[in-house]
Amino acid sequence: MLADWLYGWNNLWSGFNVFRYITVRTALATFTSLFFSVLLGPVLIKKLKNFCHPTLLTFRENKSTTPTMGGWLIVGTCFLSVFLWANLKNIYILLLVLVMAWLAIFGFWDDYLKLTLKNPRGLRPAVKVIGQAGVGFLTGLILYYHPALGFNTDVALPFLKKILLPLGSYYILFSTFIIVATSNAVNLTDGMDGLAIGLVLMVVLAYGGIAYLAGNINFANYLNIIYVRGAGEVCVFCGALIGSSLGFLWYNCYPAEIFMGDVGSLPLGGVIGLLSIFVKQEISLIFVAGIFVLEAISVVLQVISFRTRGRRIFRMTPIHHHFELAGWPETKVVVRFWIIGLILALFTAITLKIR
């Protein structure tokens, strides 16, 4: 990686020592991915102009000419930045790259069926879940059985200092569930201009900060959180993803010039779930990703209610469409959900101290 090469020149000038610091490389990763995503955005939009969603809601017909699969911009620039500035020998970085790449491929497969083959349903739900569960299970196996990692499979409870849930080998299934759930939750939330990517930014920013604390034994002991050796490097990945997301938001904010598609939403959701695992804040995911949880629960409740009672609870799900049909302008729904997401991210950070 570029950071290693630059640091290798420290014998000529001590200033090159800065490239060994996580904070410096995180900032550089953020600026790098932001620069390239803004630079390459117009090129990708032009290339994807013929890839528009074949079926949109009746009140979204004005967006039928907006290209999708913009998730490639997020994934591609994030990978480029990670390659330049992250420690590619770090197991957490490698797993994040694996999960993002795996789910991006499944997302592309889904988008390809919808856009090229004109199959509005895309991948069968079972196939999509199998793909998500597969990479989740593989990740759980690596974390549990890696000989040198010594990953802690206890689960911490928010607000409680010394109560841990020892899951042991069951942590493999637990991590699988988290990745499947978060991947689908972000996928469901991606339905308005800027909504999903803005919320992803807040979650990744929160977990990036927590990763820095959890990867530092002094901060971890002070806050009484689980110390995760090597997790500090996750900050660099988070920085790269934040820059990529900001660059994508530049073109995805209302009125969107491009949509992320499943090639973006599936890997972003999986990465969020994996971040919560790496920083040992799995339960706090309910708070920091509260909007994503709400979106997913609204769909589940709607289906259960309709199948058991023959009646709907909401005008339409996911729940952001309920508020839109209630008369809220799209931009108001997005900004209000962002505000709630920001509050939840700050609340999650506070829970680290209130223990």
C-alpha cells in the first residue's frame, strides 16, 4: 500500500513517520475516496444512462430515467482508498473487503436481472438470503477459529458494565444473523434520494470512532468496553467508506442523478453489521442503525398484519413511503430521518460512557 511505501522513507525524513498513524491514514483515506468518487461520478452516470429501473412506483415515474447501480462508485472508490492507505495484512480489513465484495457481486446479479433481463423481481429472496448468510457464516467461522486472532465471542450489553453474554461457538450463527439482517435493512431503506446513504454515513462515522477506542487498550479499559486488538485499523476502512459515501451523496441527493441499486445497498448493510461485530457493539446496532431497524420492522409487521388480519398497518412499506403517502415531501422525510439517525448515532456514543 502507498502508506507503507511512504513510511519506508522515514530514514530520509522523520516527517514520513506520520503515515504509521491511524488518524492520518484515516483522513487520507477519506479525502482519497471522496476525491475519486466526485471525479468519477459523472463518468459512471454517463456509462449507466441506459440502466434505469424498469418498474417504479406510480408516484415515482419521474425518476424512471435515473440510472441505477451507482453502488459501484461507492465500492470501487472505497476499495481504491483502502488499498492505498490501510494495512492489508490486518484480518479485519480483509474481512471487510471480503464481505463488501461478496455482497456487491450478489447485488449486481440482482440488478442485472432487473435491468438487463427485465426481470422485475430480480434474484429470488431465498437466493439473496443464502448469499448473505454464506458470507456471514464464513466470517463467523474465521473470527471464531482463527488461530492467532483470539476474537472475543462475548456480547456486551449497553449501559451494563460487567454483564457479558458468552456465546461461544453460537457466535458464528449470531454474526451470520447480524449480516443478513443489516444487509436487508439497508436494502429496504434505499427508496428515496439520499436517504440510505446519509444514514449509512452516520452509522459508519459512529462505528469508526468506536473502532478507534476499542482498538486502543487504554481507551478501552477507561470506558470499560471490550478491547479488540487490531480493530483500530478499521478506522481507515471507515474513513474510506465515509469519503465514498459523501461523494456518492453529491450525486444522489435530491433530485438524484443516480441510484445506488442493490450493488450498493447490500454490501453497505453487510459492512455495517460487520463493523458492529468488530467493535463488539453488536447490541448497540439497534440504536445506531435505528432507522434501518424501523424500516425492516415496518415491512415485517405489514406482512404479518395483512396475512393474519387482511388489513394493513401502514399506507405503504417500508415506512418512509408511509410518510410520503401521508403528504410529507420526499425531502422532508429524508431530512427528518437523517436528524433521527444523527441523534441515534450520538446516543450510541454516549452509551459507551454511561455504563
